[in-house]
Amino acid sequence: MRVNKNYASLKNNYLFATISSKVDEFKSSNPDKKLIYMGIGDITRPLCGAVVDELKKAVEDMAGPKTFKGYGPYQGYDFLRNCVCKYYNDHGAKIDPDEVFISDGAKSDCANMLDIFDNNQIILIPDPVYPVYLDTNVMAGNKVIFADATEENNFLPLPKGDLDVDVIYICSPNNPTGAVYDKKQLKLWVDYANEKGAIILFDSAYEAFIDEKTLPRSIFEIQGARTCAIEICSLSKTAGFTGTRCGFTIIPKELKRDGNIVNNMWMRHQTTSFNGVSYIIQRGAAAVFTEIGQKQVGENLLYYKKNAEIISHSMDEMKIWYTGGKNSPYIWLKCPNSMDSWEFFDLLLNDLNIVGTPGSGFGRNGQGFFRLTAFGTHQDTIEAMKRLKSFI
Ligand code: MLT
């Protein structure tokens, strides 16, 4: 028996697992210190009332012989796929329910999507970005090249030169920098992908944080995207589903490569390897898209945006360079006193008892930067900024 040798090329641990073990170590030697968590983007607001009510009703359904549900449709229940479709259409992105696949969140689809692509392809990944893109491609043995996201290009790299690429990852609003592509910039990527016959994997997990009306929430708002893009989205950050697990992937019927309809291939993949998200969770997810659900989810988003404002104002006061915080739950800051990312992480953890995420964990260009999340409570966010100000 031989194992996948590509694992030897991975960093020892997944970024957030490394942080979590450092935090556990700190907690066991400092049991009375109160830590403030601004590291992994985990939400703190509970599920909204509309979702909870629907979850309860769905549990009742499962208790009745006539309403009980066994295996669900592979692609997800129509009631939820129709809601997703309407949400997209209302934002000017034309999609069809047959193009929506309900998932247990963005991460799994992001990783599993590689199963339907040939290995040994050229993958273009922004640097810095969500580490799952790189790690899963290293596991698959793909050749990865990077699109440098730096201060000079406002962390929004554009197609450059005449590189032959097969898969292009785009995350907008970006994790970790918070940078958001406008329609003109996304159009450049779409044209490039169509010209090269590449596929864009567009991660829109943070679309609900976009406030500026002119900024695109979906790649399908861009002309030409239906022949080159797959969009992966999640309700984790939008509606507090990090623990509940539900998301979706959109694959337009027009997307074809090597004579294959990619939507059909993904259907073949999912019917073979996934039995769907539970009926109960899909009912809860559908409630997010109702009028009352949107209102309640919007209130939670406002709560986090207020935190982002508190952090941004504090950065201004401390004269720390940062980006993000607008259209994004992340604040991407330059480590003070030219510290490197892990040095600043250790200092925050050990001296100020704040957990953040070192920028270098998101890629080479993240060295010297640091990410704070706005997903905490107001109280913790204010307290963390107080601790930081006392240090700076
Ligand atoms: C993050 O903090 O970057 C995300 O919460 C991680 C994830 O979504 O898996």
C-alpha cells in the first residue's frame, strides 16, 4: 500500500489547526487568562429566529409517519434551490435551479471540485488567500502558480501576461484582505478564462458583507461568466451556519470543457460521493431567504459591521496601516514595529491575550500582515482594542 506522496509537500498542519493548538497550549498553562478570539472567522451571534422556527418545524416533520423524510434529492431540495435562485436573480445574476447544488458549506465543495478536473494542471491562486485552495491542490499534485496580491495592486491582482492556466481561484470579498473586485476587474478575469479555456472557481462566501451597490456579489453578474465560472458560496458567515453547515455551488449548464458538461460531471460526482445535507438543515437554510429571514440575518450582519467599524477606527487612532473592514468582516493590518506575522501573533496571545491570524498563513505576501475578525461580541471587540491601544 502506498500513500499519497503529495502530503509530504504540505505544511505540517492546516493554518487554523496550528493556531488552535497554540491557543490550547496557552490555555493549559494560563487557565485564568481571558482570551479574546479574533482568529478563525467563527460567528458569535446565534441563528436568527426565522431559521430556528423552521428548524423546529422540520424536526416535527421528521417525527410524523406522513411527513418524515429519508434520503433527499442529491442536488438538494427544490424549495431551497428555488430560494437560492431567486436571491441570485434579484441581485442581477441569472441562474437556474438546475444549476444549484446544495452542500454542507463552501470548504468541502472547494476541495472536492478537484476530483472532476484532471491532475497535473496549472492552477492560479491569489497570494494571500484562504489556505484551502493551496492545500487541496498540493494534495492533488497540481502545479500551482500565484497571482501576487500586494499593497501596490490593492490586493486585487489582475490577469497578466500570457500564462496558460487551467483553473483560476478568485475570492471576492477576499479572505483575508477584504479586497473586493469591481465589475470591470472581474470582467477582465472572465474574458481571460474564456480565452484560455480555463475555469474560474469563484468563492463568494463573504458576498453578504458587500454594502456598495455597484460591487458584484456574484461572478454571474458578469457577462461571459456562464461559460467559464463555478461559484461556491456558504451560509456560514451570512447566516451563522458555521456549526449548522449549509452552502451551495452553482455550475451553469453552458460550462463545458473537453466536450463535457461540467454540471453533469458534478452531478455524477455528488450522486456517487454525497448523500446531501439533511432535510432539517435545508429547511432552516430556506428560512434565511424569506423576507423575515433576510431582515433578521441583516441585523446580525450589521452587528458584525459595527465591530469592523470599531476595529477600523482603533487602527486609525493607532496609526496602524490596514485594509478591509468595509464590505468585509476582516481587517487586514500591517504588524506594528515591522514585526513578522507569527511574532505579532505570539505577542498578542501571550501579552494581550488576543487571538488573531498571522498573515503569512495565507501566503508569502501575507508576511508582516495580520488578520482580525469582526465576528466577536461588541464587548470583546471593544476590550481587545483597549488592550491593543494600551500596548501601542
Ligand atoms: C477563516 O477564518 O478564514 C474561515 O472561517 C475558515 C473557514 O471558513 O474554513
